[in-house]
Amino acid sequence: MISDITRDVIVLGLGNPLMSDEGIGGFLVERFLSRQQDYPQVEFLDAGTAGMSILHLIANRKKVVFIDCAFMGAEPGSIKKFSPEDVKSVKKLAHQSLHEADLLKIIEISRKLGSSPEKIVIFGIEPSEIKLNMGLSKTLTARMDDYIAAISDELLDESK
């Protein structure tokens, strides 16, 4: 969805929807878009595997909320909220595509360019399965309302 207005807050769903739970970010953004009227100050975007173009999407915003599948060693379906400083990336990049990127490196570049949002929040969701499949696992599907509630709390609380 392209808007004429750049909103101060953007929620980016990340991941590959062709790989089951890896696509959780996009599935959640879809749910939020169906309730856009509840969040007039927020732009929701399925950034999929946007790679370095994320730099442009987050530039000069006040706040960005990333939603992504994350291996955290937690129970499948668990959701955790992080700041970039809380996360250590162990991602190994093949460097074969501009769609491939390390989120923490993108945030670092954004900061170096002076265009980083003031507030950066990352919601990681522990996958149950990563395999070629266009739908979410039963584990994550059953928790969708929990994810919406957690992310909604972040969006509706102006003090965060």
C-alpha cells in the first residue's frame, strides 16, 4: 500500500511467505491492515524480503516496529519484544541478492546516515516450522490474537 502521507510510525512485516512461519511478519501486517482505522497514525507494510530498501522505508520516521520470525531458543509460537541493542545477529549472508539483508546492519547503516527512527522495536516470533509452504503452522496460527494484542499495545501506548 502506497500512501500520499508519510506517517510517523511504520510497522514492517518481514519474511518469506513461501516458507511457512518465516512469513509471519506479512501475515500479521495483513491482519492489521484490515483494522487500519484503529491505528490512523501508523503505516503498515509487508516488507517481505525487502533487503536494503528497508533503509528508505524507515528513513526519518519517529518509530519503526519490525515483526519477524526469529530463532530465540524459545517455545515455538513465543513472541518477544526487543530493541536492536538486545539482539545479536548470527545470520550468515550469501551475498547473492539485494533482497538478502541483516536487519541489524540495516539499522546500523540508518543510524550512520542520520535517518534512523528515534524508536526501534523488534517483535520476534519463534517459528514452529520453516519449510516450503504458503501458510503458517498450526502453532503460530493459534497465537495470532496474542501477537496482535502484544503489537497493538506497543502501537497504542504513546509513552512507548
